Amino acid sequence: MRIEIVTERDLEELLPLMRGYCDFYEVGPTDDALLAMSRALIAGPEREGVQLIARDGSGRAFGFATIFWTWSTSSAARIGTMNDLYVAPEGRGSGAADALIRACVDRVREHGGIRLEWQTALDNQRAQSVYDRVGGTREQWLSYSLPTEP
């Protein structure tokens, strides 16, 4: 298995994985919007963040993760937010999720960040077992959001 930073040449294989992630969470951004996000990350990895792609021994893409850069006022330091982690069904149980998380931690460290943070759905027990296994710490924060348009 290889974990690589996504480049323009990876987008054709990345798009179905991002679509699988969106389907899992029952959301429907357009393919154009997903590709625009990926291209923004490719164009500005120091400012925006990065996407990582997992490939099997034959080079087939079967998982990805997305990290966005941000800051923590309470730590007065840069952090990385793993906004997405997805492994296609045929790659689950292969260690890809663990490898993607380790690669995310490495990218955050290289970027000068002090930690990787992420969230998952309360009912996503499979993901929670992965996060517990890799040593993730459960936090006690409740997430809120507000749309920017009515």
C-alpha cells in the first residue's frame, strides 16, 4: 500500500472515492464542486490543506483523506483538521484507514501543527473503532453550524 499526496493526475480516481464518502453521509455536492475543492488544495497546499490517496499494490486507488489547516487559539498553535477519511468497501480491513491517519499526522507535523483533529457521526461505529484503535482521544465537544445563506 502507498499513501501519496493528491495531484491533478489523481483526480479521475479520487472523484469516485469522494462520491462514495458523500453517498455514505447522504449529501450531494456536484462532481464539479468536489473537483474544485480538490484543485484548490492542489494549488494551495501550504495555505489550504492537502488530500492523500491510498493505493494498493497494483496502484489502484481505494481510499483518501483530506486535511485542512487551521489554528487553535486555546493552544496558540496550528492544527490540521482531517475533514474526510474514506476507504472503499473492498479496501476495508486492509489497514488503509490506519495508514491514512498516520500519514495525516505526518503531514500536520511537517506543516508545523501540534495535532490532528477530526469528527465522525455518532452512529459511525466502524470509524469509531478505527479511531480508538489508532489512539485517538474522544473529546467532549458538541458541534454546531450555521448556514451562510437563508
